[in-house]
Amino acid sequence: MAGKPKFIFVTGGVLSSLGKGLASAAIGALLESRGLTITLLKLDPYINVDPGTMNPFQHGEVYVTDDGTETDLDLGHYERFVNVRLGADHNFTTGKIYDSVIQKERRGDYLGGTVQVIPHITDEIKQNILQTAQGVDVVIVEIGGTIGDIESLPFLEAIRQFRFDVGEENVLYVLLTFVPYIPTAGEVKTKPTQHSVKELRSIGIQPDIILCRTDRFLSKEIKAKIALFCNVSHDAVITAKDVDCIYEVPLVYNQEKLDDKILEYLNIWTGSPRLEMWHHLMKQINNLKHQVRIAVVGKYTDLTESYKSLNEALFHAGVYNDAKVELHFIDSSTLTKENVAEALLGADGILVPGGFGARGVEGKILAIQYARENKVPYFGICLGMQLAVVEFARNVAGFKTAHSSEFDENTEFPVIYLMREWFDEKTQSVQKRDVNSDKGATMRLGAYPCHLPLKESYAYKAYQAEKISERHRHRYEFNNEFMKALEEKGFVFSGLSPKGDLVEIIELKDHPWFLGCQFHPEFKSRPMTSHPLFREFIKASLENRVQKDS
Ligand code: GLN
């Protein structure tokens, strides 16, 4: 489809956590299945400039894109559902918008004018949306927060104006609301939806399509009632029924003819959707033959949102291996020498994910030791790789007090440390930093190339390639001074930066599968193309289970 780009704005009413991110991603998937090129962006009303410094407990995972932007976890949904590569231009917050407007004001760009929310902030928002539209047919824009929040007002005002700027026929407003079933009344209630629409209309936006999140398919009568009270056509009221598996969402929307309606409103002509891959995926998911139990030893055990991409990557790898992955979250701060074996007894595979902060570090090291000694498949991601180095250095290579200088600044054996100087592939220049460097600014972030020189390594066997690229988010690195000593004891360095100065993957000899990587492979796993390392880890864990059973 050539011609002017179209814009779909997805807002949410009634309450948060209805799944606007997933809804936007699923709409993207449906449009892509019709041959359209699309992109997605998320506008977040909070004041942090980006979510990089936000606590995962509060905000869920920080998702990292190829270009090294620390973004909202919804961008993870987008990339998993749609063939798009997103980056800095695809997630902006109130903080980022104000930051840019204030910088312009300081530079004198506004020529002495009074800088105001309307038009300066709203113009900045609109411009940020417009700049992502180049070369795509449809831009899907998700507005964070809930209708009625004070913070989201400038964003809503901007998207209201947007329709006038680019033409009515090029803009569509989708509202996701909640239609609860009240057991004592024996019926679903539409009033919250009516109120959200009223609220949205008071800002000047009339939704075109209402997506009703609910636990059952809505009857014709209910849809007619919502249509009447909310001023939309009957077939623009769509049931967004709860599903067991998020990858079913595009199919449920398609069944409700949401894609037809969107195309009709935006006046786009395409062929019918090619949803075979999604149907095939769901068939696989619904018929998984095996089961495998993975212990995730980490810090954020209460909220699955904190490890969103990790959970998804494990799930994808399970589907690939025809296995349901049962996740067992273990709070590493509860692990002791005495209880570690009992805690991990039922685990077919053990994984230590990325993390920051000292809490629970010794517990993670105990879990790694258990995996190494008992030959349980182990996968260490970022911090999980660093601690595998610490464990091996201490317990095998004889550096009894080894540690990462993140947790013990004065350790005699800093096997993981802040590298002072290294060659940065991104900027093609030598980078320097010291302990006093500003927190946010010193991380190695985003995609970096990695070489896999050893054909016999688990890494090479998984990727089947000599050169790979993966996303990073960390400050500390392996200290090359210890390379030889660890190698002599059976440690394998199977992934290195192109110049060889940064260790990216480590493994163990004489172990069924023990691998740690300095990057975060979970960000690149997709439901239909599971990530090679996760795939191999789950495969080894399944083999371990079979062996235990026999
Ligand atoms: N805290 C470690 C570092 O900064 C690991 C970070 C991570 O696991 N993402 O290097």
C-alpha cells in the first residue's frame, strides 16, 4: 500500500492492566498478516525520561532494543508479535517530551514566546508520532495510562488535534475498556465502558472502535447497548475475550472481524489475512506433549512482569521442544547451604537471570554451584553469567574470596569488574570509564556483535554461526586477567567480542549443558522462532528429566 500513512491510536479506559500493549501488538500482527507494513509506538505519561532507572517491581521489565534504548515492556510485546525492529523513536514519556521542549526553549528556538502545553508540548508529541511514519502504511500508537488520568491529558489532546492535521480518513481511535461479569446480577455490566467513553468525549475524542475486555463473548444485545450509549456502530464493538495464551489474541480479534473493521474505517484495500502461522502456533501450544520444570533463581519472584521477556523466551523454547515449561521462581535470598539441594531437587534445569544489587547474590551462587556439581543444565544470563564465573573461581579455581567488584569493591580477586578501557564496536572507538561515572550513562546497552570461535561449544552448536549479535544491559565485565587460570580448570570462553577483549559467553567442559552469556538473549526470542540458547537449554533440561525418570 503506497500513499499517506494511517494512524491508529489505542487508549484504555476503566482500569489499568487491561492489556493495551497486547491489543496494540495483536492489531499490528493482524495488519501485517494482510501485507501491510506497520510500526508501533508507545507514549508513556510518567515523568521519568525513560524506564531505565525504574524498579522492575513497580514497572515490570525494562525492555532493551537493538539501538540500546531502555524502553517499556510493551515494546517487547510489539517486537514479539510483529516483524518490526523498534528503537529510541518508538517509546517516549512526558519526561522525554518536556526535556526536549525545555532544551529548545533554552536554545531560544521559540523566539521569546511563552512556552505552553498547547501548542508546544502537543506539537512536540505530534512531531514525534509523525517522524515514525516514514515508509510505513500504518502507525499504531498506544497511549499509556487510563482515560481520566491527569498525566495523559497532553497526549490525548495531541492525538485529538492529530486527526485534523492529517485528515479524518487517516486516523482511527480505538478504546480498550473493561466489561465485567457480575455473578450476583448474572450479567455483564456496560456502565464503566459508558463512563470511559463519556470521559474521552469530554476531551473531544469519539472512539471509532471499542474493544471490550471481558471473560465471555458479548451477546448481540450487549453490543447493541454499548453501541447506542457510546455512539459507535454495532460491528465496531469488539469482544476482547480473555484467553489462556496471549498468542491467541490476534485470532480472537480476527474472529470478531476487528481487522475488517479497521481497514474499512481507514479505507485500506488488502487481501485476506494470512494467519496460518498463528493457527499453527496455537495448535502446537494446545498440544504440548512433554513437561519440563525450570527453577528461576532470582530476585523478583512475585511479579511475572519483572521477567516478562524471559518468561516468554522460555515459553517459546518449550513450544519448540514440544514441552510445557513449568516455571518455579525461587527467591535467592532464602537459599542457604543447608536448604539449596532441597529447594532445587525437582528442577530439570536451573536459570539465574539478569539483576542488579547485592540482595540474594550468595543464594544465586549456591544455586549455580548446585547446578555445576549435580550436572543439572544451567543457563546464566548477564548477572547469572557473572556469578557463574565467581562460583567457578571460588570453588574450582581456588580463588576463595573471588567476587564481582559490584558486590565487593575491595575483593582480592575481582573476576568481574568495571572495565576501565575497552574497544566499543558501536562507536568504533576506545571507551573509558571509572567507578565514579554516572550510573545511567555507563552501561553497555543494546546490540553488540559477538564471535563464536569454537565449533564444539554449546554456543556454536546452538547458533550454528560464527558471528552473532545480541542485546546488552550491564556495567560489569569479565576480568581477562583470570582467563587463563579458569581455562586451565575447565572453563570455556566460547563467545568473545570481535576484538577479543570482552567475554560474552562462558561454558563448562564436562557438563551436560552449562552456559552463561553476558547479554540478554530473551529480548530476541519470538514465538515462531525461539531463541537458539533457550531452545538448547530447554532441550538439555528435557533430556535431564528423562534421564532422572528412567
Ligand atoms: N549488575 C550486573 C552489571 O551491571 C548485571 C546486570 C544484568 O544482569 N543486567 O553488570
